[in-house]
Amino acid sequence: MSIPLRDSYNRPIRDLRVSLTDRCNFRCFYCLPHGEPPIAPKEQMLSYVEIEYVCEIFVELGIEKIRLTGGEPMMRQDIETIISKLARLKSPTSDKLQFVDESRDQNPPPADDKLKFVGQRGLRDLALTTNGYFLPDRAEGLKAAGLDRITISLDSLKRDVFKQMTGVDVLDRVLAGIAAAKKANLQPIKINAVIVRGHNEDEVADFAAFAREHDVGVRFIEFMPLDSGHDWSREDVVSGREIRASISERFPLVALDVQRGSETASRFRFADGAPGEIGIIAPVTEAFCGACSRIRLTADGQIRTCLFSTVEHSLRDVVRDGASRAEIIEFVRTVVMKKEPRHYINDPSFVAPSRSMSFIGG
């Protein structure tokens, strides 16, 4: 069994985000504000066979969670096939997986013989992020294929604002998709809302009311510089602190007594005991890079070590050039050791990634 992945800062790498396509049927202004994205040729995209193969290697290397993203991942007609293949990577005993690092405070990482393993390695969690459009018809099929849970993007509860932010007039269908996901037991359901000043910051408390009414987790995300038009401005960022204050005026919150670890969100419950949960993801004003456990694989097979990386590493080319399994593992380890210590959004020298979120994957 291979030694689990760690980067040069001794952070264990356990979460893999896999983009299945750069295509999307929405045109959210903070992602694709200028119409159709440049579409990568089909031959450059990873096939479901290649996705299964490289994900199996990542799981061998200690990846415990895989999240399928896009673009809109459900625009892949073979998504149920992909999910069923990846679901086979889940070990019946993977919930008991743990490894003990006997020198966890060392930097650089300890030698291989300083690690010992308890339990059987395997995938613990297979999740999907979607805009919800296809869910009314396909939520049951996703669950049957082996998907554990789902996150649905929803940036406004008002039809006109939703249309302005997403470029499509389908709010009712997305709400129906949330209901379908709940019926299919794709739990826990999380709702992601990107909050942008001048657009939807007045809906923050309404989203909290939605969480209470429907017993879902609503996660508020700060606006990040990942738009294809590179029009991001710091003045448009509604801070996590401001979001929490807006909610608390109407629904007092209590921080959950849980270890945050490598989670992106600060989590809260409602003080009056109402159902639902609030999460706040604040990468701009409250960076959480120190415990980052994530890497990303784009739809065309590039490894990204950070959401804001300006460099990509072609795993696709390594695989298609006929590399052995051992050579692929060595390539992955080498790339992971290049993972950045943090993002540089708040530095004067910050350069936004050349590819938008639709290419990178959420």
C-alpha cells in the first residue's frame, strides 16, 4: 500500500475535485459573463475510463473524498457511468480508515518508515456539485449509481435576480431539483450561494430562512477572482463577517462545536434550535490555506494544486504517453510537493488564473 500523499508543508492531501466538463448551460456573471466559453476539443477531455483509472490511483495514495464538478458536470451524458465506476472505490471498511503519523510535527514530512497504517484504505465520500437544472429528472439515477451527497448552486431566491446572475430564467426548476435531491436521499444537501455586493447581499437572511424551512445547509461564499472577464473587484466582496452579522440580526447563530480541520466553511447552527445549518466560506478575508487538503483535476486532465494556481501539470499526457502505474504515482507525488503554501489574493502581486472556474472546477 502506497504512502499517503503529503505536500512539502506536511499537509495530508485527502480531497480530490474532478471536473468532468468545461461546458455549462448557465452563464453566471462571476464565471462566464461573456457568453459561450472556449470549448476544449473532445479528444483532450478525459474519458470515463481514464477518470476511473487515475481516481483509483489517487485513492491508493490516500484520497478519501472525491467531488465531481464542472462546468456543469451533469452535461456529461455518461455521468451515471462515471459515478458507478468511482463508487466501486469505496471500501466496506473505509469508515474505519486511519493512519498514525508518528512525527506529524516534522517539516519536511517524515520518512516513509515513520508512518504506520491502521485499517483498509478506500474512498469514503463521493459528492457532486451542480447547478441543479437536471436534478428533477435524474436525482434518483445519481443515487442509484452510488452518489453519496450533493451540493447545489443557488445564488438568489428572487426570479429576476437569479436570471440576472445566472443568465437563465430557471429558478423554479432549480428549486424542484433541490426537492428531487432530498427525495432521493442525496444527503446532506448543501446549497452554495456566492454573495456579490450590489446583487444579492440583501438576501442573506432569506437564505438562512430557506435553510430553516427545508432543513438544508446553506453555505455563503465570498466573491473570488475567478471570472472569465477578469472584472472582479474587491469592492464587490461581501465579507464572511458581514454575512454572519446580517444573518444574526434575524436569526442568532451559534458556532458548531466541531474541529474545522481542512473544511472550507465555518459552520453554525441556529440558536433557537431550528433545523438547517449555515456555512461561511471566506477565502478572501479569512484565508484557510494552512490546513488545505485539496487538489484538483481539470476536465482535460491537468492537476491544479490550488484553486488559484497559475501553473498546471498534465496528468493526461503522462497517462496517454503510456507511463506505468509507478511512473504515474511518482508524477503525482512530485506535483503535490509543488503545492503552494497559500493563495495570494491579498498580495499586490496577485495574478488571477488564466482559466475561469468553468475550466478549473469548483
